[in-house]
Amino acid sequence: MTTGGRIGAVIVAAGRGERAGQSTEGPKQYRRIGGVPVIRRTLETFAAHPAIAGIAVAIHADDDAPFREAAGALADRVIAVPGGRTRQASTRLALLALRDRDLDAVLIHDGVRPFVDAALIDRVIAGLDGGFGSLPALAVSDTLKQAGGDRLVAGTVPRDGLFAAQTPQGFAFGAILDAHEHAFLAGREDFTDDAAIAEWAGIPVRIVDGSPDNVKLTWARDIDMANARLSAGLSTGLLPDVRTGNGYDVHSFAEGDHVTLCGVAIPNSKRLAGHSDADVALHALTDALLATCGAGDIGTHFQPSDMRWKGAASRIFVEEAVRILREKGGRIANADITLIA
């Protein structure tokens, strides 16, 4: 094919990530790095690329809710497909979901490679010219040793001509779908990437330059390093995006029996007048959090004319502000509240 055809993308994200250990955020594709779920970072790059005409994401059958939460607004722009028992099976099912999209080519990518960029996607697409599969890879630079079960070195493997494969891997859509279907019918489930299936099916695969930044998050330490890298602003070479929001609020006193401050009801002969519980401290905190991401103020989201918030606990407002901030990729480092009576 030529690079002017319609190109789709398959993102494989159906694994359980057991090698990365357990986390309250779930499998590694849903964990946050730099405040943003891994899978959303991956999807953002493909969704923003002008050459990509459709995206199918293979997810675990039990992951519809966590996927939608992690992907945010992008969840409605992709096809989420229940995956299979293996990566190979999940990829085949995602390809089938794109079968009616009239695609000329497809890029198949690991969902846990969140540092893929537009330049790498461009190189893979360019490598498709001439009917080749296109495989991003890096020449092996480490010395390779071969050892048996006893961990004793049996020999040194020459590294000349050896490459470490990455994704996205690109192929003519019909050719790679046929290859997957033939492998399925033949009972072959042992392929570790799509280039291996292409080789087995007789599709020539050409190597293009990979990227040392395009790491796969496999172990817990990989996630920790990715998070540290983003927190330090190293993914773009820029300084960290640190934002400060200020909020303030004023309520008058009225007759009552307690004042609520920071969620604590303090017995008093007065109360703070307001539509909700009038917690002036949490109202100011809500405004400050919303200000960090340009999301308006407390009145934008909780209008005083709305009877749902009559007497409501102000922690609800803070929780919503935190949700909005995280949705936009933010992470709270510190919060100070000063009360003046």
C-alpha cells in the first residue's frame, strides 16, 4: 500500500499485568503516571494523529467500567472489544471489530507503551510502502549471554543483526487479519507479537527506527520510573507543569446551633448562612482546586438555585473538584487553608 490509505489502530490492553504487582488502581494500563492513566496517554497520541481513521481497544471482559473511567472522553471515540485469553487472541478480536471500516492498513500497539509519539507513528506508516509490514525496533547494544536452567553461562550470542522489537507494528489490514485468522484455525497461539505472525504467514517485514523512549511498562519499577519521569517533566524536556490555584469565600453569621468548618460541626450559638452547609473553608478549597485547571468556580458546578445542594455537605463539592482536576491530568501536591473570623 501507499501511505495515503485509510489507517486504523488496534490498542491491546486486555492483560492483567501480574508482573507489575497489585495496585488499588487495577492492572497497569489503568494506573496513573504523571496523574494520567497509562491507557489514556496511549490513546491520546493515536486519537490526535491525523492519519488514524479508527481505533479498536482490546480490553478484559471485566474492565468496561475501569476502561471508561481511565479513558475519559476518549472512551466514546474508540471501539472497546472484549479481549481473549492471550495477546494474540485479543489482537485478532480487535482486528475483526475494524473489519467493516474499509481500512487499508492497521497499526497494532501495546496499550502499556504510553510514550509512543507522532514521529514514531509516522515512521511506521512510511515503512508500509511497497507492501511490507513495518516494525519499529532498536539495535541490541548489550552483550547477550546464553545460560541453562542452572544459570551458568553457556555462551555469548553475537548481537550483530539483532534488534529489540517495539510497537506499533504496521501491516496491510487484509493481510494481517488473514494471517491472524489462519493462525487461529491452525491452533497456533504461541506468537509473541504480530510481526512473528506476519513472518509465519509470509508477509515481508521491514524494520524502521524505533525510539528509546517508547518503553513498555512491564514491572512495578517501570511504572515508578515512568511516573518519576513525567513528574520531573523529562518526557518533553520541559520544566514540570506546576499550577497554583487560589480560592476564597465569605459567609455571614445567622442564628443557629453550630458552625461547619472543614467538615467539622462546631457547637456555636450562630451558624454560617448559605445554601449548602456553608462550610467556608471547603468552599474556598473547591474554588482553588478548580482554578488550577481552568474549570470555573464552585458556582459553575453547584448553583445556589439548585435545590439538590440545599443543606448539602461541602465535601461533595471538594470531591467533584478533585475528580475534575484528575480528569484533566492534575495531581494535588499541597493545600493550605487559612480561616479568618
